[in-house]
Amino acid sequence: MQVKFYSNKNQVQQLLIIGLVWPEPNSSAAGGRMLQLISLFKEQGYGIMFSSPAQDSDFMVDLKEIGVEKKSITLNCPSFDVFVKALNPTVVLFDRFMMEEQFGWRVAENCPNALRLLDTEDLHCLRLARQKAFKENRLFLTSDLIKEEIAKREIASILRCDLSLMISEIEVELLTTTFKIDKALLYYLPFLLEQITVATFEKLLPFEERKDFVFIGNFLHEPNWNAVQYLKESIWPLIRKQLPQAILNIYGAYPSQKVLQLHQPKEGFLIKGRAPKAQEVVSSARVVLAPLRFGAGVKGKLVEAMQCGTASVTTAIGAESMHGDLPWNGFIADNPQVFADEAVQLYNDKKRWLEVQLNGFAIVNQRYSKALFVEDFKKQIFFLLANLQQHRLNNFMGAILQHHTLSSTKYMSRWIEAKNK
């Protein structure tokens, strides 16, 4: 028996998404992830409203074209209360914890029966604690997380929500062991991708028709900028020593002047900026390089490499929580010389390249296939909507935090409202 999100087929349920930014699927993995979630709810007949306090961008998806209503909202403004009360959503999805901090109390006050979901994207506190340890030239320790102020904010947000969608199994484990979060508040939902079929494979360029190395990543994301610096200073010279004619194409949205200054055609190190179509760029390359030294979540650039049949070389951080017990679609190396040697081997060795290409297809089909997760997620949402009161009674810490948030954040926001007048 197939479980629906809703029991009354004549009643259109409403999903309200409160986004940190408007979705840009060609700029970041987060934008692609958001479109996957929108598709999931649309398939179940939900009406969807996407709201955000962000400015429109030239690269945002046309929401109207995909059947989603768009609403600009304002921080610290009672107009949101009027809007959300009139909409009366069945489910509210906060895009990252910062949006829950800003609008969660308003949703709880005006729509107490709405199911509150948090899409974490990645654990911000984990990414920032690793970044800090890296910059201090020391090993990251789990205890570093406890010291992070942002960890307190992020964990509080997770506790206040009815369910948090987690993209990484490692992060689920971290939350349940280090922070003692009840598993009932967490739900593992990775990228939701279509199966790679024989027909898909036959459309891909063969080894002989591919050329160059590629890196791709949004430059507003600090781990990507650091990885490009690492490539330029440590790894690329080692690759060029073995492959003097090799080219590395660096693509990414929002490159700053410091990124553009790394452009060195004589060294085969080319800063290309935003890719018009990311999949075309990755599909025409022979090897993706992603030497990430800190970060969190699951890396969209590496999943995209697998979808495109492109071998990749990354670090332990890059591959974290991505492939389970399955072999990687390339190599995982943290030493720059080993990283370079393995990149060169993949570039030259067709037999090995074809083997790791199949590894990537297996990872996508066995770990990220949409079909593996859709039915269970539907059941989970249906169960929570039917048992929301008891679910919240079981989450006493969340109730405490919600109470104090309404008593503190609410009045801080009211003070800002008054000040703005």
C-alpha cells in the first residue's frame, strides 16, 4: 500500500520553504539539493511557496517555470506574521539553521500545527571547526565542536524543529553521539538522483575524446577557495612535472579578484569563472581534482563527476560519508605527491579509468538513487503529521528551547522592528 503525504485527496497541502537564498542549481550543490526537495513534495501534490529575504540574482532558477510560487519576505518585520498566518502551511522547510533562527518563532506562534523541517545542507559547526583547526595548523578534535558558538546555535535549531534532514551519515552519527540528539529528530536524506542506465552511459564521451583536468566549485564557499590555493601551490606543479602539457580548468560561481589573479596560462592553470553548464564541463574532462582540506556534508562536485562518468581524485574530507563500503571512482589521497601521482595515473591509464568510472556509477545507483528514499520519506512525513503532538511531547529539550526563544529572540526582533520605525 502506497502511503501519501496527506490523507484527504481533495485537500491541497501547502509547503512553505524559507530560503537563505533563491535556488541557483548551476552555482552550488545546495541549489540542486533544494530543487530535489521541491520535486519530492510536488510529486505528492503539494502546493509550494518559496520565500526568502535575499535579493534576486541573475542566476536564480525561474520558480514560476517549475510551478512554485515566489514570495520576498523581510527580516524582523510583522508582515511575515500576516503572510504565514494567511498561508497556513502544512509543512514549513527552513533552508539552513539561520532561517529557523530568524523565522522559526514566528512560524511556531502563527502556525503551531505546521510541521517544521530543517534542511541543514551540512553541519556548519563541523565545517567551521575544521576550518579553524586547519588554519591553526593542528588536527581537528571532536571537542573543538563544543567550543564553537555556532554549534550551540545550530544544535538549538535542530532541537526546536520537528525533523532535520541530514545529507551525511557521518553527521547523523556525530549529532547522536557527541551532542546526544534523539535519532527521532534526524532523518538521513542524501542527494536524490536518477539511476544511471545503459542509455545514460552510452551518451557519455569516451576516454579518448576527453581531455584536461577540472575543478569546479562556488567560490563563496571557503573550502573551495582553499582547495584552489592548494592546487596552485602544491599539487599542480607536481602534476605538470609529469605532464608538461597538462591543462587544469578552474570553474566556479562568484570568483573574487584574488581567485582571478591565479590565472596562469603558461602553467596550464586556467581560471574560467562560472561554467555555463556544469555537467558539460565535467563530462568533457578526463579527471576531476578536489583536494578539500576542510569542510562538511556531501560534495556535489564529486557526485556530479560520478554522474558524468568522470574519474576523480579527492581527500578523505572530500570523500567523507559519500561511498560507504563501495570503492571510490578514482583515488583518495591526503599527501600532495600521492595525490598528484594518482591523478597522473588516472589521466594516462585507460583501463584503470574505465574501472573507476564503473565504481562511480555503482555509488550513484546504490547510494543516491531517488527510488531508494522516496517511499520511506513519505511515510516519515505522513507519520509526523499524524502524530505531531506526541512527537513534540517526546522532545522536551526542544520545547524548552522553543519557550525561551519565544521569550528572547521574539523580543529582540520586536525591538529591532520598533527601532526600524
